Amino acid sequence: MDNAVGSSSLLKSSTQFTLNSPASSSIFGCKLNFSERKLTHLRQVICSRTNPALGLKASMDSPRVTQELADTKQRSTSGTQNGNDLFNEMKHRFLSFKRHKYQENLEHFQNLAKSQAPKVLVIACADSRVCPSNILGFQPGDAFVVRNVANLVPPFESGPTETKAALEFSVNTLEVQNILVVGHSCCGGIRALMGMPDEDNSKSFIRSWVVTGKNAKINTKAAASNLSFDLQCRHCEKESVNLSLLNLLSYPWIEERVSKGLLSIHGGYYDFVNCTFEKWSLDYKANSSKKDSEGYSLVSREFWG
């Protein structure tokens, strides 16, 4: 009985010591400090007095628990450090932008704060290696940019997407004068499209999106069936751009402005393996029927690099 009472008092006093100590604030941060190790030791003593078997088990478990806590702390610290490094770098880049671009061109940025008047809408892939502003040298205010997987433009008849919202705003409100759809080499979205079974009933979001380019896949299979899969993907990367150019003309407000000469439609292809860029335009006037895609011609093809 005396041992039990003494043990209870010892546990109570040790608990109060830990909670009242300056180091107690770090407990919730998973820090294994001196006070917590001392508390663990005191608990082992208590267990030994009340139940020798439990005391032995606590003694055996303690190193393992201590190591697990240390490992958790190391993983947490490592993740925090990596995150801090990433955002510290972003911070320095932003401050450099503010110091060397924003403040040195303050009047330009103050005008942009009031309104924007970009002359081109760029539709590019979300691929981290394909940044239109970096590749084509756009500055703030130069281009209205939309990025999605595989730089696809869905036809007007399909359901709502953010790409459609961007088309409506940039053409009807901003009245851009050009639309440039940019494809690129080694496109994962196009590769997924080309490798996807024709009758794929999966619920994948990727599948549901890239199927937008199924006609480009069909055209590629018909024209390049004798080529390797990699070369077929490369062919489809460009074919999907042309499909998107035709899909743009399915939007009434785009077709109207193109027919009046107020809007031009262009395709581009960025090969980041060799750092080259191809650019071409779609000639709408060559077609007598909007529904006959063979009537459209691609003109003004250029090769940069």
C-alpha cells in the first residue's frame, strides 16, 4: 500500500515537473528533450515498484520508442527544411523581380494594374518544361496564357472547361488579335492518348481529358502506322495542334472574328530536346465550307532555331 501511494506521488510530481518546465512547450513539436527522457525513466521506476514485469517491459520498449520519436523528428525537420529552401528561393526571386523589373518599370506596372490589353492568347501545355513566357520572352501584359494537359482545345459542343472560359474572356472581352496553340516534344498527355485503348471505360481524369484529341490519334494511326510508337507520338503532338486550331473555329464568336479578319489563328511546336520552334498559321479563307476540315490550309510555316 505504501509503495502504491509513494508511486502515485512520484508520478504526480514528475508530471508536474515536465508540464511546468520551460521545455514543455516543445512537446507538441515531437521534440525528445531532457525532461521527457527523465519522465520516461521515472515511469520505469514506478512500474518496477508496482509491477516488476511491467517495469521490465517499459525498460525494453523505451529505446525503441525513443528511436521512433527521433526518426519522426528527423523526417519532419528534413521536410520542413526542403520546403523552406524552396520557398526561400521563391522569395528571393520575387524580391529580385520587384527590385529589377517592377520598380524599374513602375509606370508600366501601374498601368497594368488598371487594365490589360494583350494581343495574343497562348494555349500551352501544363508541362513544367514548357513555359511560354520563358520560351517566347513574354513580359507581364504581353500575353493571356492558358495551360492545360497536352495543350488541347475542346470543341464548342462539349461541356464547360476553364479553357473555354479563357477563350470567351480573351476573345470577347480582351479582344486579342491572335491565338497561338503550342505543342511540344515528349508530351506525356499525347503519349497517354496514343497508348490508351480505343474502348477505355476507366474513370481517370487524364483519360477523360486527353480523349478530346482522339481525332488527332485517328489521323496519326492512319498516316504513320508504319512508324515506331515514339515517332507516332511525335506526329500526334503536331496533329493535335492542328485539331485544336480547327476546334477553335467551332466557337461562333471566334469564327466570326476570324472571318472578318479581326483574329488570326496560329500553331506552334516547341522541341525542347533540340531547342527549336516551329510556327504556322491557319488560312481560313481557303475553305468554302466550315465543316470540311480539308478545305483549311496551313500557311506561313517558319522554323526557328
